[in-house]
Amino acid sequence: MSHTFANGFNAGRAFIYATLVFFALLYISPLYIILTTSFKDIEEIRSGNLLALPDEPTLYAWIKAWGSACTGSDCNGLAPFFWNSIRIVIPAVLISTIIGALNGYVLAQWRFRGSDMLFGALLFGCFIPFQVILLPMSILLGKMGLANTISGLVMVHVIYGIAFTTLFFRNYYVAIPSDLTKAAKLDGAGFFSIFTNVFLPMSTPIFVVTIIWQFTQIWNDFLFGVVYSGSGTQPITVALNNLVNTSVGGKEYNVDMAAAVIAALPTLLVYVVAGKYFVKGLTAGAVKG
Amino acid sequence: MLARIENYLPKIVLAPTTVVMVVCMYGFIAWTAVLSFTKSRMLPQWDFVGWDQYERLFNNPRWLVAIDNLGIFTLLFIAISLVLGLVLAIFLDRNIRAEGAIRTIYLYPMAVSFIVTGTAWKWILNPGLGIEKLVHDFGFTDFEFRWLVESDMAIYTIVIAAVWQSSGFVMAMFLAGLRGVDDNIVKAAEIDGASPARIYWHIILPIMRPVFFSSIIVLTHIAIKSFDLVQALTGGGPGYSSDLPANFMYTFAFNRAQMGLGAASAMIMLFSVLAIIVPFLYSELREKK
């Protein structure tokens, strides 16, 4: 319910709208500036107005950002790193979501002595600053031969994503009366068949929330990417940062901006298409971590 | 036999997660803790030196700057995000036309990575071509805005970008909270002749205490973990004037081969988070019982 007041404050409505619109413009302006800058040529950027629309829109910056901009010593654009991120994100999201679903199912419906404590101990993982695990993890990855590999990054994202995915599913399944599981058990259904026949069919919303959450988290990750990837396996966030900080020749702000949009596009797209679920995950996950 | 396995299935399903959690969370934290008492540099080694690394840490001017910055950043970031998020939520809650569209605009920055945010704001705040030039173009040629390259102001650019990215999320939390407020209480107060301002201040805001609480926790958590934004926006510069603890840890542990010192800084970060999270978790869990 929105709240309306019968009395007074009507003079204030103009003020309310003005404030809301003012801030909407403020929030949208960076996106507007990035987009317009990415379609300008460098001459226009130097001489023209920051807020002006491009005089002669050009795809130059986009083509260069995608295919030939320098990210450190390589000059192959963001494309290879975009694919790296996809190769990291897809398995990491799927594996951590499936593990989270099963964990959540056990923790909500098959409690045993100590299971609540286990959940509490796991929940803690949503809160730790990852700096405390960076060093030992890099040594473990080295010992496993996974240093600087895509598989290594997938593993790290799965391990530190499980706390969140488990939390999501556990909180979703805990709201489902345990009588349902008990009745199914009496009918002779087993652990997995109850999961696939009873719980999975009603889990679509929570799967969507979890997948979106994990996708956004992992696609946007920089810390693990910068610490655990090598020159050929960097995710797009690391490549974008390198691209912006590489200055071969003159600084091309239009290329930087096109690169930023390319890096942001997948998650922005998810936000536009499934914003409702995105917000749900944000508030559910964020309240807890 | 099969029935016996069936009985253990829930525990078997949780076993891998439990092992990974014990090793990769708690084990790794313990490992980092032990490391922080050694003089490890390039590689871990086990010569114990007591609290030496912590002493070195707190005698390191760069760490002291990082801590100061964290204080400034956390305080401003939280205060501004809270006020902005609350005001926007209250205004949006007053039967606004196009509420959905405006909400979408406030929240979209949350979908992009801090690296993208940093890249965008680095361009907007660019001393030569960004906002400064824009204001010059409007005729105010004396205008100066070069926080990005001023040692004592660079940290505030981090605040600006972080507020842009996260305040929409606070708005979403407050809006959800406001929608949960019982309309009858508000109506009763109205009948008693209370003004909207008084109703918000004396009735609605106190009800929203938990939202304030969890917003502050989440924002503090974001602040202490902040790493990518600094890396992308200022690179910690000029010099190390805008470093945060997470950037300090990364630089010393991975670029300067000062493992022991890096581990000590990570432990300090962990304990800062714990100091905030533990009371929160405690009260959360107690409320639920």
C-alpha cells in the first residue's frame, strides 16, 4: 500500500515530483554520458560539450573496444575476456545453485541434530571479508595446479557462493510446512524423489532469484578475478580495468566508455528483463549479507 | 541396507559443503591468522615473530591513511545513502505516477560492477574534460573541480561513486519497509490531526527501525569490503591517498610479497566486520526464537 494523506501537503506535491525527477536525472546521467561518449570521436570529446549528443555518431570506439583495444600487453580488445567471463559464470552459477538447492532442502526439511548450527556456521560465510581467505586459497589453487585457470576461478566462485545460495533456498523451503515432507515419506517416497517431485516443481521463483543473484555477483567480481587469473584467463572486469589503465598513445575515452558498456551489458540486460527478481534477491540476500 | 543409506542421505548431501566450509572458510581464516604471526614474505614460512607484523602495520603510514579513509568513506557513504534512500522512498511512496520507471532508474546502478562504476565516474570527474569542462562550457570559466587528482579530496570521489551505486538499494529497502506499515495506524494518527511530517517522524520511522538497522549493516559491510571501486576510480591515488584497507591488503600481500603484513591487515578487516556483524546476527537469531 502506498500512503496517501487526506489533509494538506498538496502544495508539496510539486516539490515531491521535482525532487524525484531531479534525482532520476542525476542517476541516469552517468549512463547517458557513457553512452553518448562511446559514440563520439575523440575530436568531439575534446571540443564538444559533455552532455551533447554525438554530432556524427560513430561505432569506432565500440569496434575497437571489442576487438583491438589494448588491455596491458595484448591488443585484442575485450572479446576474449568477455568469453572468459561466460566460461566462468555459467558453470559457477549452475553448480553453486544446484548445491545450494540441495543444501537448503536438507537444512529446511531434513533437520538433524547440529544442522541448525551448521547453517549458522555457513551463514557466517556471507559476511567474511574475502581478504582473509585470499592467501591460503591462492596456495591451494597452486597446489591443485589450478592457479591462473578458468576451472580454478569457477571453483573459488562455487565455494564462496554456496553460503548465499544455501541461504536463499533454505529460507524459501523453510516456509513450506514439513507435513508435506512427512506425508510423502509415509507414502514411501525417498529423499531425492521428494525433492524432484514435490519441491522442484514449486521452486522456479527461488531458482530465478538465486541464478540472477549469482550471475550478477560472479560477472561483476573483480577481487577473485584479479588475484587468481593469469593473462589468458582474466574475466572482463579485470580486462576493463587494464584497458582503462593502459595508455598506449593518446587516451581514448570513447573506447573506455564503450568497453564499460560492454562489461556492464549482460547484468544490465538481466536487470531490465528480470528486475523484479533482481530486487527480490537484493533485498533477501542483502538483509543477510 | 538401502534404507540405511536413505537415512543418512541428508547428512551425505551436506557433507561436501561441510568439509569445504570447514577447510576453505574456518581453516583458511585460521591459516591467515597463524600467518600473520610469522615473518612470511614471498612464501609462507613458519618463523614466529609474535605481534611484530601488527606493530609494523600500525606504524605503516599507508595503513594509517587507509584506516582514516575507511572512517571517512564509511561514515559519509552510510549517512548520505541513508538520507537519500529514505527521502526518495518516502517521496516515491506517495502515490507517484510512473513510480515503477523512477524506481528502475534509481536502482539500475546496483546491477553494474564497481569496476564499471569506477570507469564511468573516472571519466565524468576527469579534471580536464569532465564536469569541470562542462561548467566551463556554460560560461563559468573559473570553476575548478579536480578532486580526482587532489590527495586530500580523492577519497570523496569514491564516496560520490559509491553513493550513486548503492543508494538506490537503500531506497528499495525503505520502500519495502514503508509498504509494510499498517495503514490503520497512519489513518488513526490522521484523524487525530497529526501532520504528515509528524506522522513520519513519530510513527512511521520508529516502526522502520529494523530497516535502518539492516541497511546500516549492509552498507558497512560494502564499505569495509570496498576494493574494486578504488582500484578502478583512483587506483588508490594520487600516491596512496585514497587507499582503503582492502587495497592495502592486496598491494602488500600480492604485489609487494609481504605476506605476513598482508595477513595481519586481513585479520584486522575480519575483526572490524565481526565487531559489526556478530551483534547483528545475535539479535536477529534471538528475535526469531
